[in-house]
Amino acid sequence: METKPNQRVVLTKQLIYKAFLALLKKKSIHKISIRELCEDAGINRTTFYNHYGSQYDVLAEMADNYLDEIAKTISHADVRDKQSVHSRVALVLQFIQDNLELSSMLINNNIDETFAQRLFSLPKIEDMLNTALANIQNEKEKAATISFVISGSYKVLQDWINDPDRISFTEETELILGLAGKACG
């Protein structure tokens, strides 16, 4: 049986997340003090330490929640069905767009250098790539192609997020999947 999270805990974490993102716009994570974060969130330090040990723990939880949401979104994609993959990738890009501030912070690698690797090592993404590259027998070529597709897709995603005149998430879906399809042959 799944337990429902305590509303007070959820609200407290939302306040912390909001204050944390606002502070990250102004300064490096390394220069954010817990005192400052608590003041901006409107909570006391004891409350903060009931949930986190540091500002890095806040970041880790935010990134984990973000990746969990993406994993949940793509989990039902049938890797053998292009339309299923397309619709799930579009939902992921819509999620990224709907959470643009957090997406920008995480995807631009401003503070979590492992994020890109964690994003593209989600099991369903690996399944999609392996299915698309099933015809490549040479393991080195397959690994190089996967690396190329991941790096290229990530850069295209970064460019999209950073473009103030960004195209719609559906157009971006077409672009990323089209380019990835060409690379996968």
C-alpha cells in the first residue's frame, strides 16, 4: 500500500525548492548558505535539517524527482512502435518545457555534472537506442553511435531550452527523433 505524503512536508519542500531555484539564479550552489536558504524559504534551520543535510542534498532530491518523472513518462513507450516512442518523447519535452527553470538548471550542467549521464542512462532510453541499433553487430560501432546520438540529442535539447524563441515541444520532438533516426540509420 502506497502511503500519502504528509502535506506539511510537501509544502515545506516546495518552499525550499522555490527558494533554492531563486538563489541559484543569483549565485553558485557553493555560495548558498543554509541560513540564507531558510530565510528565503520562510522556514527555520531545524525544519531544513529535518529534511536535508545540505544544499547539495536539496539539489540531489530535485534532480532525482525530475529524472523519476521523466522515467515514469517514458516507461510505457513500446520501443518497437515509432508512434509510441514519438508520443512519449513529446511528453518528456512538454514536461521539460513546463518545468523550464529547473530544466535549464539541470540540463545546462550548471551544478550537477552527472545529470546528462543519469538522464540518458534511464533504462527505457537504453532500450530505445538498442532497439534502433539492433542491426549494428559491431559493438564498438554500436557504442560509438549511442554516444554520438546521446551527445547530439543532449546538445540539441540544451540549445532548445536556451533559445528564447524556442520552437514548440512537438517540433523539437520531430527534430530530435529525426536526427537520432538518421544517426541510427
